[in-house]
Amino acid sequence: QVQLVESGGGLVQAGGSLRLSCAASESIFSIMGWYRQAPGSQRELVATIPRAGGAKYADFAKGRFTISRDNAKNTVYLQMNSLKPEDSAVYYCYAWKGMDYWGQGTQVTVSS
């Protein structure tokens, strides 16, 4: 059974940084990425990165967030800088290999 295990969430002040990590139990996911969901809102794309690179970002993430992956470690990262209170949400790791896979989510809270 495929597992995606996130880490790195937490509480940070506005303007601060966090780095999320997601380790997959299997390799060779074509696409890995991050989504987020705030209370009362739909889950939305943050960023995705194919196995060969070429990341895609949501407009709110451009210039502040950086996604990367280490294929040898089956891990995807999300470096988040200049965090804002509106970035507060549960962040979910995502992977695709013939079907969608999701992590359990990690809470990110940005205080003003």
C-alpha cells in the first residue's frame, strides 16, 4: 500500500519560513506535489513537479514557494518563504502513478 508521510508543518509568524517534506513508500511517481485546504474552502493546488522537473505553481505561490524533489529518496519538498496568515491551511502531499495518492496532511498556521 502506497504511503505518503508529510512532516514540517507548524506555527510560524507572518514573514517566516517553513519547509515541508513528504516521503513516499514507493518510487517512480510521475508527478508529486502539494495541495492545501483552509477551513471552509476547497482543496487547491500549491505546486507540482514531474519526475524530470519543470515545476508548476499556483499564482499565490510564485516567488515565495519552491517545490523540489529527490527521486533517490522518493521525497518531495516545499520551501515556503514570506508566509502570510492566508497561507494557513492543511497542506497535503500528492503523488500520481496511474492514480492519485494523498498524504494525511500537515497543519500550517501563520500568525499575524
